[in-house]
Amino acid sequence: MITDRSPFRTHPPGCRINRQKMDDGWSVRTFDLRPAPDQPRQGSLLFLSGFNEFFEKYLESLCHWQQAGWQVSGFDWRGQGGSGRLLANPRIGHIDDYARLIDDLALIADRWRATTPGPHVIICHSMGGHLAMRALAEGRITADAVAMSAPMLGLPTGPLPTRWARALAAMMCRWGLADHAAWRRAERPLLPGMPRAALLTHDMARWADEAHWFARCPELELGPPSWGWLRAALQSVERLEADGVLERIKLPMLLLMAGKDRLVANGAIQRAAARLPHARTLLIAGAYHELLREADGYRDQAMNAIDGFLADVARPPA
């Protein structure tokens, strides 16, 4: 267990942070971590984070892949992290249509592939996994392999059937509440007395990394999603579930599931994997949602699975 978190609470040497204009002029924050000159070269890795996230949360994992020889790149999604906000209230996460985020991803991924050495792999978490899956199915991006940590391929809707939840979100937006918070806390409505950490990780030191970055860079902090975001998410899930969509994806994929995930639906991940021609799955029993920031006993399983998968399907050219 790493007890000194300080290396992951500052930008590492060689971390280059820039901004990239999207096709509508929106400025997205990007980052690059290049391996040291004396390190072996594995190829190029694009990292996609989840909702209400920023890349610094994952510096421990990003530096791991950098030290393994990957050139690591990524960005903060439009409307969160260091990529601005879409509402006047900077604490509400919003998007009208996931197609806008997929447009951003396609533009960044095209430039990434054109300017970095292969093989090209994508690693993504939660919402990032959902957006990558849609972009792959729609032919907007491509890669040599993709690994997903707890991808958001379905949302738990509690006692409500998914179609009712979709109808509720649409109704709230019709009532003019699209830009209002769908609930009070950042992830989802909590059971009374449940701490937010109990949704994400057992590791309180890694959990504290997030608070460190919020104190250092308050502009990174977000909050709950809007009703518009929820409507867009549920509509996008429905698109992925349509017949013949996931079957278009032919590249090797690894789908990791957290056994105690309350934020995404593991059943949806399993159903998706059965439709993907070249997918592998791993359920990490007992883990919470943020597998890449979990306690070592869980995180090591996720990292070893990803590293083994990449070594198997994305070997650098001789």
C-alpha cells in the first residue's frame, strides 16, 4: 500500500497540460505524459474519465502506464474538470445530448492517432466507457484495444423500470427543469446516512486525493448532474441497447465490473459483453465503483487485468 500520496497530488515531471479547440470553438483541457527516454516504448494510450471527474484523480494509474512505456494522453470532458461549465451554476453537471461529447471525443481521438505512435489503446472509466462504446459502435473512433473500468452501460433506477426513469427525466425537462440538479449529491441519491465514499472506494487515502485537488484547484469541483444530463444519459443507453449496435464493434475489449457497484448496472455490462464479438469480462467481488482508485486488494486485480490484456492484444511492433 502506498502511504505517501504526495507524488499523486502534484503534476508529475513532463506532464504537459494544454487546451484544444473543438469544432464549435469550445476549449477542452488536455494532458500528455510521455515515457522517459530510457524507458521501453509500448505505444499510445488515451484515457477517458467518468462523470464529475478530472484527470488528476487518476495520476497514480496514469503514471503507472507511463512508467510501463505508454505515451499517455487524455482530456477533461466538456462541462467538467478543467474544461469549463455548461450552466451558470458551476456545480451542476450538464449536457443536452451525448452526441456533443462524442463529437469532442472523435476530434481528439483523430488527432491523437495522427500524432502518436501505435499501437493505440483506450482505457476508460464509467461515463468515459459509455461514450467510447458509442463512438466505437458509430464508427467515430477506432483503436487496437479498449479496456473499460465499470463502464456506464446502464444506470440503476431502483424500483422504477428504466423506461419509467427515462419518461420521468424527459418530463422534468419538458417542465423547464433541464438545467436543474436531478439530486443533491454528486453521484446519485444516497440512502440515508450512507457516506459518499461508500459508493466509490474503500481506500480513504486515495479518496482524500480528490479533496486535495479541490482545495488546490477549486474550479475542478463539480456536483450532481442536471435533469438534462440524466435524460441524455438514459437516451444514450437506449441507443446502445438497440439491436445490431454493439455487434459492430470488432476490436478486443476488456470490461471490468465492481462487485458492489451502485452507480452503474453490472447486468447491463454483462448483456453488452455477450453481444460484443471479442470481449472479455472480469467481476472484482467486493469492490466499489472506482476500481482504479480502490484499495490495493481490488485495484491490483483491475490493474493486473488491464496490463495483462494490453500485453496480450496490443503488442508494440518489433
